[in-house]
Amino acid sequence: MNNNKFFMACIRDTVGSNMAFHCDDGAGYTTDIDKAAVFSKEEAQRFWDSAREFDIPVSQYWVSALSVFHVDCQHVPATTTLVDGCTRYVGFAKGQWDGNDLYWLCDGYIPVTDFHNATIYDKPDLSREDIVWIPFDRADAVKRRTFALHLLDRRTMIQAKGLKMPEWLKRQRRRKNNRTGKVRWNCPGCGKIHWQLNPYDFDGCTHWDCSEYVRRFED
């Protein structure tokens, strides 16, 4: 893979823990890496130079290297589905999502969103009312590569790849924050909406039972 290629992320439009990217031909945003527009180094720099404050370039190499497979709940059956002759089933936790993505049973561990780690069973355990069982092939056909927002490393994925922070962004960061407007984020841990003044990095979730919770919100 060419190490000098980039995606353009929109960190305002995250879905659950997934980073969102600009699609090919300007057709909105996607969390599916394979549907994201790819930019050369020069194209990425030009885009960033005139971008909005929540649009940032990220290295295609590192995004791909750290990607995991997720399955959107909208693309698989919502109830247990049995097929005659099927000997490969996977199970996902009922009523539990990361954005729209499902949590899969993984033997010996808590349910995981990475479909690559989902355990394949020769037959479903129908006694478990908290699990939805579907044929492995149904989920495997709609899996997609995603990148977790919390893995973003600006130094490695942007600066070390030769891109320069735009002058307008440098000036903006030097200025003291003199406005009351806040930026909307989706928490990368639980997906809930969070408003904050910092438009560049997620400050932490206000919900105490979330993995992204920051204790300072108790003060």
C-alpha cells in the first residue's frame, strides 16, 4: 500500500466509536473505509488548507493497519434466524450497540464488536434469550472495515506523513476561546451526543457508566 495516500476524516460525524470519512465524489460521509475517498499527499494538503475545523487528513496506511470489521445492525436480521443445513452460526447481544454496530459472542470474553473475533458455532444455543443467532454467512457478507476514533494519533498519522497544519488553524489554536458556541460530538465509547468547546479532540463523556467517562465532570 502506498504510504503517501490519505483519507479525509470528519470528526464531527462519528458514529459510535467509528471515525467517519468523506466518501468518493463528495457523496456524504461513511464509516466504511473501503468507500472513503483517497487523496494524494498534495490533494490532502490542499483539502486541509481550505477545510472546516473538524475535517482532518489521516494516513491511509495507518487507518487500514488498525482497522477492524464491524457489522451494522441494519443489514442483518433482528431476530434469531435458523436455516436448514446451516452449521455455522454467530450470536450477537440483544439490545447492545456501538452506534449501529453489533456486539458478537466471543468464547471466554465479553461480547466484542470486531467481527473477526466472533466465535462460530455449529448450532445456536436457543436457551439464551439475550442472544440473537444468525447464519455466519449472513453477517460475513455485510461486514465492513472501520477505524476507531480513539486510535487517532495526529503526530503519527498526519505530521509524520509530511502534512502541515494550515495557517488558519494555527491562528485559531493560538487565540483564546472567546465564544460560547459548542461543537457536537458523538462519544466514541457509548455513541451519546456530547457538546463541548474543544472542536479538535474529544474531552470525555459525561455519562458515568461509559468507558470514556472523565471524573472531572463530578466537580
